[in-house]
Amino acid sequence: MKALLRYFSYLFHGLLALVLLAVSSLALATGPNSLRLQVLPWTGSTLTYIVFFGALFGLATVVLAVLRRMRWLFFIWSVCVAVMLVRGSVSSSYHFETGQVGNVLGFILASLVAVAGAWFQVRDPRSGMPKKKLY
């Protein structure tokens, strides 16, 4: 079960980082002020650069975690993503359209499951490595 959570966490954050990288790259190409994400607290070109470099950082943490290096950094990234999603969805001025609440709650739940997977990969020092036989 722990391995499935780890793999889900890698997949979730890898895809999230790639989507954020694509969106922010497109925004940088068309104009840094063109990106609007009301869930995040930043606006204008600051938002575009934070999303771009944050996506690069997230992608790097996923790669490092898969390679079993600096796994704690991936856990910190996972927690930050979950906190930003919950904070932006619950306590911001963002308003949901009809039928959108279920999608947002599902995305938040997926990010929390990904945090659990990141936690298990930090807690397991072998992280799926086969045990050595002692005979």
C-alpha cells in the first residue's frame, strides 16, 4: 500500500509540475501579466514567475525523490502544494461555479493522498529497495 501511495505521489506531482510549467511558459511567451490564477495569492508577472520557477522546483523534487535523493524536499513540496490548494480554495475570494466544488474537493483530496505518499517515501529509508538476505 505504501508503494502505491508513493507512486501516486510521484505521478500526481510530476503531472502537476508539467502542467504548471506549460501554463506558465505559455504565459511568459504571450506576456507575463496574462496569467490569472485566483486560487494563488499573487498577481501579474509575479504570479507567472512564481508558477514557472515553482514548477521547475517541483519537477526537480520529483526527479530527486524518484532517484532516492533529498526525499525530504519532495515531502516539503507536497505539503506546500496541499496547503496552497486548501488555502486558495477555502479562504480566498475565489468563487466556484455550479458543479466545480466536487472537482476542487477531489483535487484537494488527491493532493492530501500525495502528501501521505511523500511522507511514506521519507519514512522508509530503503524506499522499496529489496531486503538483503542474511544467509
